[in-house]
Amino acid sequence: MARRDSDTIFHVVNFNIQNVLQDGLAEIQKLQLDKNYVSDQSFTFLRYMTFLVDHAIKRTQTTYKAEEIRQSHYRKLRRNNYKILKKISALSKTLENQRNLRRRIEERIHSQHIKNIELVEKIEKKFIKDSKGVSKKFERMQIDEYKQSETKQNDLKPILNITQNKLQNLLMTNERLEKDIYSKRYKVTSQYLSLLNRYDTEIGERLEIITKLKAEFDALSEERRELEANFNSEL
């Protein structure tokens, strides 16, 4: 009984307040139409008052249940917005970590690439130096053998054979050294190409992960904008 009486009193008071506000709104609108007595500043003030009174009328027309539903909807929007912001923050951190990882990988590959180039250049210089050294040594040995053969005519043939054998051995040694150097160079080049291929594969996979994360980030951003738009339209 008391609850019913209080509800009745509330509706009566609320109804009277609505009537007062509506009468006030009507008077404000009349003043707005009378531009002979209303300055620009007063017109702007009356316009704001119109919005304020109209908003107050709409609030008095809202039932307790409707207000409760409205507040519940806003709370749900705020919770969803918080979850989205939290997820976006986590994704942003993951994306930043992926970028840092990619940068470190690129720096490591670049550093290794420079080292490989320096190693190849070092091998090439050593090959040229060794080749020249062997050639000079062979030339000196030939000259020495030739001088000795001139002083020993009787031993010319044996010395010649010995010289030919030594020459053959030197040629074989030079050929073996050349093959060894080329083999090392081929090994280093193969390792370098393998490293480049692995780098391309790793970067491709990282780029795919980053692309997916960016797509998810964009989708969440769009969802957030829609929720904010809905939230603003409800105000």
C-alpha cells in the first residue's frame, strides 16, 4: 500500500515537473521567435536553455526501468571498451616486439654478411699471394737448376730429369693448393647463400605474423570506433 502511494506521489510530482518544464520550454521558444527584443547573445543563451530544458523533459519521461536498462547498456559498453583497449594494448606490444625482433635479425644477418664478404676477400688475397709466391719460387728453382746444369754438363740429363720431376711436383702442389682455396671459397659462398635463404624464410614468416597481427589490430580498432560511435549516439 505504501509502495503504491509513493509511486502515485512520484508520478504526480513527475507529471507536474514535466508540465512546468514544457511551459518553460514554450516560453523560451516564444522569446526565440521574437527577434526584435532578443540580441544575438541572448538568442544563443535561449538556444542552450532550449536544449537543457528539452533534455530535462526527456529525463523526466524516462522510467526507472528504462534508466536501469540504459545504465546497464552503458556499463556493458564500458566493459567491452576496456577489454578492447586491453587487447589492443597487448597486440600493440606484441607487434612492437615483432618489429624489434625483425630489426635484430636484420642487424645480425647484415653483420654476418659483412663478415662473410671480408672472409671471401681474405681468401682471395691469400690465393693471389700464394700463387705469386709459388710462381716466384718455381722460377728461382728453375734458374738455380739451369745454372747448375751449365757447370755440370755430364750430369745434365739426370739434373734435367730431377728438375722436371720437381717441376711436376710443384705444378701438382700448386694445383692442389688452388683446388683447396677454391673449395674453401665455395664452402664460404654456400654458407652465405644458405644463410641468406634462411633469412628470407624467417623474414617471410615474421612478415606474415606481423600482417596477421596488423589485420587483427585494425579489426579491433574498427570495432572500438563503432562502440565509441554507438556510445556517443546514446548520449
